Amino acid sequence: MYLKNTGLAIPAFFGAEAEFFIFDNISFDQNQHCGYYYIDAEDGRWNSGRARTTWATAAVQGRLLPGAAHGSLPGSAQRDAQVMIKCGLHIECHHHEVATGGQAEIDQRFDTLVNRPTT
């Protein structure tokens, strides 16, 4: 507010992006003679040869917004976005992100950092 009142700055806008992974299977173990972890997502590129009927494998595309969410993402991201809306956040969209293997993103509508009524 100080910078705006001095005329040194113009309003700044911020739009948070919640980026996360949704995994279908996680296994791990650690003991005195070995340790391992295994993380899998049905839409992972590494599963391209696996038989499937209800989901599609995400191709590695190397760009943002590679397409509609698929695999277990649509339902999970949609539910998460609905909860965020119920909490009062302004959600613009949700989609599959660049990485294969369950990466998703939920975008909030941009606004000022602190939304105060003008006087």
C-alpha cells in the first residue's frame, strides 16, 4: 500500500498454481539389508505397453497444457478444485501438467496479493 500511495509502483497481480502428483501405487521398504521405493501412475509414459481399458497413457510432450486430464486425474483434480472453490478460492481451471505420471495443476484466478476494499 505504501508504494502505491507514493506513486512508485503500480498494482501487482498474483495467481497461485497448485501443482501436484497423483499416484496410483506407492510401495516402499527399508530394513537392515536393503531399501527400495516404487511409485507408479497409470498414465505414466513407462506404462505405454500395459493393457488398459479406461485410461490413456500421457505422451511426453515437453510443453504446458498437454491436453485434458486422464487416468485417475480428472476425478481427483475435479474434487480438489471443488473443495478449493467451497473454501472461497477463485479457481480458473485444472489440467494435466507437463510431466507424465500423474502431474496435475489447479490454477487460481489472479488478483492482488491483499484484496482490500478501496476507500
